[in-house]
Amino acid sequence: MGTGPLILPLSILAAAGLSWALVRQFCRPSSRLYWLDRPNDRSLHDRPTPRTGGIGIMIGTTAGWALAGMPMALAFAASIALTAVSLWDDAKGLPVAWRLISHVAAAAALVLAAGEPLWPACGLILAIVWMTNLYNFMDGSDGLAGGMALFGFLAYAVAAGRQDAGDLASLAMLVAAAGAGFLPFNFSPARIFMGDAGSIPLGFLAAALGFEGWRREIWPAWFPLLVFSPFVADATVTLLRRAWRRQPVWRAHREHAYQKLVCLGWSHRRVAVHAYGLMLAAGLSALLLATRPVHWQWLGLAGWAVIYALVFLAVELRWRRFGGTLP
């Protein structure tokens, strides 16, 4: 790591500033990375919008990491590889099987390098692959994925910093800063989307840093799940419901809670603001509970389970009350 008391703050500013500058450039039709996302069955938008904002996030994070003089961590290297694969998918299109192979390979490299036993390793690999993809599933409304990057990785940075895990805290802070640089252009009305080149590596990093913090006993296993619970809960419940109804879980749809709220008339801005409140509350409570005795941790997690159950119930009741059909 670079020396000097200002190197990390300068690296964080560089990550945010470069991300902001690149995303701003990608919003322009004259940019070579002005790749338009065409509305489809899953879209909540009705006009083509560029989808390359995630490239700015990852380049900003990489530049900040290099400026700080940190060694290339395996999790970070794997996220860069996933960015390249996802960028190719955004540009040319890749079969689902090839994309999943890259996700499994990145997760397996991380878990096996940590020396986990075979059967626990299989479960951890599946969990990391799921987090990688659910982040992508939730990138469908203005400001959601960028906000989750800011609040989620900031919570990681605080938790790792108070345990003197400087490398983990620094990487999380750089990701949060780069996400903050992207967010002004993605907040409603969005001028650009993150795209797979942003949502896939961010989902992987959320899982990878969560795994690393648990492995090093920086936080308990539930901590990453609670920090990213606004995404984990919505994606998991929605996909389980589709599987229960024997609907193809891989097909594009608009059945997530946030999608239903938009279809019910909520603006993207209103959805984002409420989601930010939920993200902030989840992150702060995770930081607080991690310092409390185990019985308080379980009580806190049970409380959050009730909160999410009530939220999903309220959305579902309103959905049925007003027709329960997707436009």
C-alpha cells in the first residue's frame, strides 16, 4: 500500500472523480461506449438508454486501487475478469451457460484458494454465484443498484475499518466511492444504466468481500446478508415464488417488489428514496448488531425478517387490490 496519510483519501477521490467523468462521457451519443439498452419484457423504461455506466465504476475502482499501491487481491482480480466477460456479453451477447460458467469459475477460484473443505465449498460457491446474479436482477429501476453499491460497500468499509482490516476496508470504500460517482447519472430520470459490466462484478464483490470478512472473523456470516438484504430479500423471494409456480426463473419478468411498485404508479424516484432508507437502516443495524451478544443478533435478524415479510405483504395486497396485472 502507498505511504503517506493522504494516499487513501486521494485514492477515494480519484475513484469517485474518474467514475463520474467516465459515466458522464458515456452518456453522450458521441461516445464509443454509448451502447443503448433496448426496452424488453423486464424493462420499466420505454426509451433506449445507454447501459455502460458500470464500466466507469469498475475503472474508477481500479484506478483508486492502483493509486493506493495495493497488491492485486484475488477477489478484485476476479471481479475485473467478470467485468470483461460481462462487457463482451453487453456488446455481442453470450449464451447463458457461458455467463454462468464464468460466474462459477470466479466463485470457485475464491473459495478454493481459501482452502475450504469440499462440501462447504460447494455451498459457498453457490451462494457467491447467487449474489452475483441477484444484484443484476435488481438493476431495473433508476438509482437502485448505484444506491446499493454506495450504502452496502460503505457498511463493509466501516465494519472492516473498526477491525483494522485496512485492505478490505479500502477496497470497499473505493467501490462505494466509484458508485457515488455513477449515481448522479443513474438517479431518476436515469441518463445511463449500470449494465451487466457493472452489476455482475458488483454482485460478485458484495459476496466475495462478505465471504472474506467472515473467513477472517471480521463479521459474522449473517452480516453481508443483512447489509445487502434489500436486494437479497426481494430477489430471493421473487425467484422462489416463480419456481413454486413452475415459471422459468431465468426468463425476464417484472415481478420483483420494486417493479410492482413502479407498475402500480410509484415513480422511480419515490422507489429509490424509500429503498435508500431501507438500505441505510439495514446497514446501520448490521453494524450495531455485529457488536452485540449473539442473542441480540438473533433477535435483530428476526425483527428484520418480520419487517421484510410485512413489506412484501403490503406490496402484494396492494397489487391484488389494484388488479394484479402487469402492463
